[in-house]
Amino acid sequence: MTCDYFVAIDNKLRPLLKEIDDLDKNIAEKKVQINNLKRTKSNSSSVENEKRELEKQRKKKWEMAYNLTPYFSSHWKALSSLYLAENDSPIAKLVRDRYVELQYREGSQRINKEIENNHLTKFLETFKIPKTDISLFPPYSFFLQFSFKLASPFISKDDEEFYIIDNPVRKDKVFKVPMVSGSTWKGNLRWTAGHIAGSAYTKEIRDLFGNEKDEGKDFRRGRLNFYPTFFDQISLEVINPHDRKTKAGTQPIYIESVPEGASGTFSLLYVPFDLMGKRQDEVKAEVKKDMEIVSDSLEKMMRTYGFSAKKGSGFGVVKEEIKGRFNDKEFSGFKGLKKMMEETHNDR
């Protein structure tokens, strides 16, 4: 989207926002009238009907504002542009409140609706659930994939510079759906494996994940290859800091998130390219050790430590009920995955 495009949207949004602002003031006045009438035990039904009619008009105006843009993400971008331009004006507060309302109540519905309306469902499925022909890779390679549901919200940090809040969740550059990048999976799984082993610098971890970023010599890539995960839900988490003296809330901090219950697909490809040409017994021993590290680390990362920002506070943990496939065999649960890996290795 070009700058001119959002300038044109701003020019159409501003008159609508002025009308919505006037409606909000009228609704507030009606609420005061209703409270006063109820206090004096007078009939307030006619004023309540007027308030409901004003609220219908307000909803219609906001829908008109939403329809000025072709896609949910461009609507958020337009709101962000207007919010930053208005700074601390009443319009800025109106825009921010609308953004919060949308994300809280309609985030997941809006994403799904727009993906469907723009005929992107099948296209996105290709990225959500990648396919791999394991027969094309060296012996002992494996492709692991499973679907999961979040047991707690996932939060991350996007690199979006101009946004209506300071804490947007990371999104795909094209479709703007929330995502976990392959590098995020790699970093979290590596940390978990190192935590279990007591050190992140063991030979086994280096073989699986490759060198750390700051290692300048003897550089090598790892045997594990990670794919991104995409979500079709979005929401907000609210942190409301309290004043230590008054114990009262100050200014709520909004953090964009993928909510609890959202579904995703984790995909991992293991290719022991550096074991080609070695003795069979040596290869089998290393692959067995790798499988143990991967299965143990995956369960700990997904169920205990998490893979989200603020994971120390319980964010980014998944439910136990996972279903997936290991090469061409299906499994359920992390214990089922571990058993599948053991059986596959013993059959070779």
C-alpha cells in the first residue's frame, strides 16, 4: 500500500470519525438522562430507544469506516496512520478505543472473514501445512509435523514501526496474519535443549542447531530445519499497572496477542547430512541421540517453558492434545511422538 493510498483513506475517514464522535457524545448524554429518570422512578423507555438507535447508527458508521479498506490489516494500518497523525487529540483516543474494541471482540472473526472473502484460504493452507517428500533426503532424515492449540496466549514483537500500539504481535509480511517464525522456533528449542542438558554448547546441540550467531570460526549449519507457524486469530492482553500508594490502576498497557485456544501447525525437518559416509553403527547411535533430544525438548518447550515472549510468566504454552505425523505414520500426544520415534529408529 502506498502513502498516497492511506492519505486518500484518511481523507475519507476523518468526516466519518467526526460523525462517530458526535454520536458518542449523544449516546453519553442519553445515558445520563436514563440514569436521572431511573433515579426519579420515571419512565425511561423512550430515551432508551433513542440510545439504541444512536448505537445502531454508530455501529453502521464504524462498518463504513472498515469497508473503506480492502483487508483487515490495511484497516489497522489506516487507523495507526490516523492515530499517529492526530497525536493526543480526541480523534486519536476515538481511533485507539475502536482498535481495542475490534481486537478484543472481533479479531479472529475479522481475520477469517477477510481471508475467505479474498479467496486466500487454499493459498494460506500451503504455507500453514507444508508438505515434504522425505524419500528425497539422505537416510535417517525425518519430517515431523503436528497441530496444536494454545493453552495460554502467545505474544511476540513485530518490527512494524508505525502502529497504533507499542506492542504488536509479529505478522507475516504479505497476509498480515500472526505467526511464529522458523528462527523463533529454533531459538526456543535450542534454549530448551541447552537447559535440559545443562549447557547450550554441547556437541549434540551444535550438531542439531548449528553454531551460535557470535561464533565466527568452524561455522556449520545444523541438522534441524524449522518452518513458520501461522495463526488465524488475534486479540489483546491488558496489563494495568497499579500505583503502589493508591493501589489503583494507572494507564492500561495493551499487548497484541494470539489468544488461548488458537490453533497452529508445527513442522520440523531433520537431515543428518554430515553423517553421510560414516559407519552404520555410528550413524544409528547419533540419530538415536538426536531423536531423544528433539522429542524431550519439544515436549518441554511446548508444555513447560513456552515459546512466547514473557514465557517466564506462562505465555506460549500448548495443550497436551496434539495430533500429527512422523514421516508417513500418525501419532497423538507427546508421549505418542516419543514412542513413534523410538519404534522408527528400532525398525531401521
